[in-house]
Amino acid sequence: MVNITLFSQIISKLDRSKFNKLSLVKGTDKHNKGYNSWTHLVSILFCQFAKSQSVRDISNGLRSATGNLNHMGVQKALSKSSVSYQNKHRDYTLFKDYYFSLLESLGQQAGFKQVKFRIKSKIFLLDSTTISLCLSLFDWAKYKTTKGAVKMHTLLDYDGNLPAYANITDGKTADNKGAYQMPLHKGSVIVADRFYNDFYLLNVWDSKGVFFVIRHKKNLQYESKCELALPENRHQNIIIDELIELKAPASRKKYGKKLRRMAIWDDENKQTIELITNQMTWTANTISEPYKSRWQIEIFFREIKQNLHIKSFVGTTENAVMIQIWTALITILILKALKAMAKYKWHLSNLVAFIRLNIFVKISLQEWLDKPFDEPPKVKPNFYVQGILF
């Protein structure tokens, strides 16, 4: 019989020593009044797993687990005013740095099999998603005249399907501008849509030894230098493979080297996809394969918006919103690690829903992950025989 709740066992998967070191470096526990950074993290993770709609829900939910909080390293449940105060004042970069720290350990468990490409280079998918906010409440989140928003620019690792980097800006920031701070891995391949058709940015990537596969805009001005030979009896979907130079003086000034341009017929969507790349040695089909898998990042955005708590927020300050978004990324990392641990083939939406229903149930986490629908073992009833007194 397990005497620890499901939520406590999930929290135990986190490396608390790494979190404490980060907290010490950043000084986030300085002048705290009994509620340290770890307690704050546990309360916001509870908000994500239980999908709490307010600070009152977080406070009441944790209070209902009286006697089980000590297993999570929490002495006392936060009051709603304490949750609000911590969200407003504790530096959100603590949770951001902890996500990347966990990614090094849990991210290895969360990896899953992908379609094996002939490319041995690391593949990253680049895109952004907009999270709408009410401008009257979130007045710092500038987007449109009557609407507020933040934009999450994400560099998704194709192998683990988890963000290798995320840059959260206001809604006005253009996709390509949000990508300038992305870390560059020499020899890797960045796959992106036409919104990243920024030749100055592409020149930066090229100078750092990074390959890119970008869908170019229809109004691209270029001069064809030579056409490359197309495969004769295979890959009939490749229409054009050529070397080009940019024609517009402004574009040529930003990127003066030759580019490789390809036009590929997408039979599934009945459209022609036109790509540019700085990779000159791979075959056209090899280059086109990663772009066909770019939809993986769209699935990732859909997963976090549908299954996690980032479409509504329990705090209105910029710091509170950032904390909730970064803890959502920590939550998705935990969930994918749990999926990798389980023998049962979980869908992410089902796993989130089942954890929410059983969050304070005392059951073995591993057994529950492996056999969620098995009936508990039957306990033999004790028969008491009435003794004869006379």
C-alpha cells in the first residue's frame, strides 16, 4: 500500500538540489517570510496539473492535501494573498533557468523515436505562437489597439519535441526579430516558415556554420545562376533545384552569397513549396524531408494550449505571466518524461486528464502509469466468529 499521493511522487522526480542552487545564486529566498522558492514552484505546478483557475483554487487545493504536503518538501499551503505576492515579486528567470536545467536530465528520458532522416545533423524547428491577453488587465502586453498578447518564439528540438530555447516577448515583436537571440549550434539545421525570410538573420546563421531550410516569399527577387540535375527515376515531386543570387540591392547587401532554391510539389496539400537553403551538398529530397516535418512544432503549440494552463492566468503582472508560462514548459517536460517511463501508450491529453482526476490518490506512480485501468487487488474479508459465552 503506497502512502504517498500521485502528485507527491511526480514532484519527487524533480531535482531539488539544482533548484536550490539556482535559488541561492539568484537570491530569490532573501527576505522570504516562510514561503520559499520551492514552495512557490510546487504551488504553481499544482496550478498546472490541477488546472486551477485562480489563486484561491491553488490555496484551497493544497490545503485539502493536509498531511501530504511534507512529502513534497512543503511545510504549509500558501494563502491566496501569498501566492499573488510571490507571483508578483519572485524573479521569473528562476523558473526559466530551472526548465533548461531539467531539460538536461529529464529531457533525455522524454526523447522519443522520430522518422530517421539521412541527415545526421541536429534538427531544430523554429516558429512562434501568440497567447492572447485582455489589454485592460494586462496593460503591459502591447499588441493591438484593443488587444493584448505575448508571443512565444520557440526553437524546438526535433528529437525530443521539447523547446531547446524559448524567447517570450510582447505581441508586437515580429517573428524574425524574436529569433535574433536564439542560441546557434554549429552544424545544426534550422527549419522555419516564410516569416523568417530575413536575409540579415540568415547571414548571421550562415556565418556561424548553421544550415537553414526556409520557405521563401513569393515576391523573392533573384537571378538563377545554374540548374542542378534532378533525379531521373525517383523523387518526381522535385520540380526545380537551382543556385541563385539575390537581385534586390538591399537584399544582396544583407546576404551576398549564393543560395540554393528548390520547388517541391506537396501532393497531400496540392501545393508547391518553394525553399531556400545554404546547404549545397545534400540531395534536394534530403533537404525537403525536415521541412515536411515542420508541423511537429504546430502540434507542440496545440498541446501546451489545450492541455496546460497558459490561456488564462492567475496573475496580471508581467512577472506572474512569465512564471506561469515557464512552469507550463516544466510541466510538459515532466509529462513527456512520464510518458517515456510508462509501458501503457498514453496520449498526452489523456495523461493530463487522468493525473488531474487522481492527483491526491495514494497509488504507485509506476504501476498506475503502466496499468491505469487494472482493478486494485481484492482484499480478503475477515470473518469474525462470535464466541459462546455460556
